[in-house]
Amino acid sequence: MKKKILALLATYLVCFSLFGQTTPNNQRQPKNQPTNNQQPQNQAPIGDTGSSSSSGNGSTLGNGLLHILELDGVAGSLNQGGPQSINGILNSVRIAGSALGGTPEFFKENSKTTPSGGFPKIRYSHQLSDNMFIGIVASLGEKSTTETTTTSTSNRYTTDKITTTTNEWKIKYGWGPLNLNTSNDVSYEFSIGYGQAKTSGDYSNFGIKLPGFSSGSSDGISGYAIGFGDLRYNITTISLDYGVAVPISSWMNWYFRGDTSFFWGTLSLSSAQIGIDTGSTAGAYNGLDFNAFKSKDGFFAGASGFTMTFETGFVVKPFETFGIRFGGFYQLTYFSVGEVKGPSISGGQIVEAGAVPSLSSTTDNEQFGNYGGTIGLVKNL
């Protein structure tokens, strides 16, 4: 469904570009128009009226101000379809690590996030004057699935899955906008953004413990466990966005853009796990584990941190006001969870979750980089 929507929008933009490049030839000559280059007194010469952009905006319509629509494509996995949203990053590091029960002792983790539907990300910029603009970035109903496989030093293997839906938006205001289809001059952008994102989804996991061996003897502990739950994020972001686009030829531009985002918000998890011991010694998994906790809110109290994204590439322009963007990106992220509170049942005992130093399965996941390729369509309206 997502591919069909993106294909229809791409077809519309191409057709708009094909039929919007020429000027109609059947316009009537206005009456009483001065001839022989004569101009009415006290009026500006014809062709000097109206405003024009001073930041390399190329050809525009109407009053000379830019209106830009950009569609971000997603293919394969999120690290191949553009930078991840903050909520997607939190999903990929599996905040729900404490739902496994016991002491997992992870030493290796592999995680993959794949989009599974929703509307493509839209970027719309509306120029207010020669140098100032307002823009919006939105993604509605973006669905993704994160699968994580972990291995421990005691032969414990766990596979979990988080399937979520994210709605996010950001408003930008500043100097620009960045015109990726610029024809003559260099185009710049520097803006400040504010946005919010909400994510909700299902959590499930399957774990198996095989007997571990140490000094030639087995620990005799084995078993398996099945878990399920619900996961939610509410995140607020403030960002600095910047970029530059440089014409290389009449049909190709080079561009660079980036942003630094600071975020904070809350996360909540409700999960249950049932475990069964099959070895000679009990202790593979607890019979029943239950967690229902929620983090505090605030920049330092809840889930907070920052992310820096750098993107560069080329824009191929089959038409003056229509381009196809190809690029690559690198994204660096740091975050912390802070304090969470809520009841936790483990091994038949009810305790308060209290302060948890790290809810992710490995502490090094609090700082990591993500990179990949990105593609999109750009149309100057």
C-alpha cells in the first residue's frame, strides 16, 4: 500500500512538471496596453515588479516566492531509507530489556528495523519573504518492525519483536528554505524546529536457555520463556536545521544538509513473561515475570538525549522545477532513560521498579551511529 501511494504521488509530480514548464500561448492581449515601449508615467517598468528570491531559489511561480514539496522514500530497512526518527532509535535499542526476567548477561546483540507501511515522510516549505520561510515535516501512520536477537555468556538466546506505529510532526522557521532544485545561485537554509512524536505498539519475545559448560562440567540449567506486552513513547524535539545546495550543471545539483536535535519525553512498558525450566537445576527462567513501568518526564528525568544527522548527495533534474534526490547519511545518537517507576513481579515477589540505570540490553547502545542511503522526490510548486 505504501509503495502504491508513493508511486501515485511521484506520477502526479512528474505530470505536474511536464505540463507546468510551458507558458500558454493563447492568452489575450490586454486592452489599452502601451505600445512601442512607451510606459505610463510614475509606474515601474514592466518586468521589474514583484519580488525575487536572493538565496538561489531558481524559477518560481506567482509572486516569486518558493513553495517546495519533498517526499522521502523508504526501501529495505530504515538505515537504507533515511535517518531514523527518535522513536525508531529507541525501538531499535530495545528499551524493553528488563522484560526478559532474571539476569540476561548479554554480550552480543543484533537488531534490524524494517518499515511495513504508512504514508511517506512529507517536507513542505512555504517562503514568506525573500529570506524567511516556514516549513513542516510530517509522517503519519509510519509502521515499523524491530527484531532483536541477543546471546549471553551462559547460552541464553532471546529473540524479541516490537511492531509500532508512529505519528510525528515538526515545524521549522528560519532563513531559507533550502531549494534542492536551484538553477543559478547557491541556496542556503538555517532554521529552528519544534516537533512531537507518538509511538505505540506490541512487544513479544521468545527465549531459550541451553545448558552452559564451565571447566568441563554443565550447569544443568535449561528452559524457555514466552513474553508479550505493550510499549509507548511520547517524545518532544527541538532542532537546528541547516543546509546548502550548489548547481553543478543544468540537470544536476549537489547538496548537504544536517540537523542537531535535542529530545525528551516519556516511555512506558507493560509486559508479562511465562517461563518453564526443563533442566535438572531450576533457575533458567522465572515462572512469571510482570512489569508495568513508566519513566518520568523532563529533559534529564525521562528519556532524553540528542541526535546529529548529516546528509549529502545529488539531485538529478529532468525538469527545471522537479528533481530526484539521491544521497547518503550518517546519524549519531546519545540518550539516557533516567528514572522509571511502577510495579514489577519477579519470582513471586512484588517490588517497585525504582531507579534503573539502563533499560537497554547493553549499555553501549546508549551511544551509537547509524548510516545508509536515502532517496526522494522534490517539486517546486
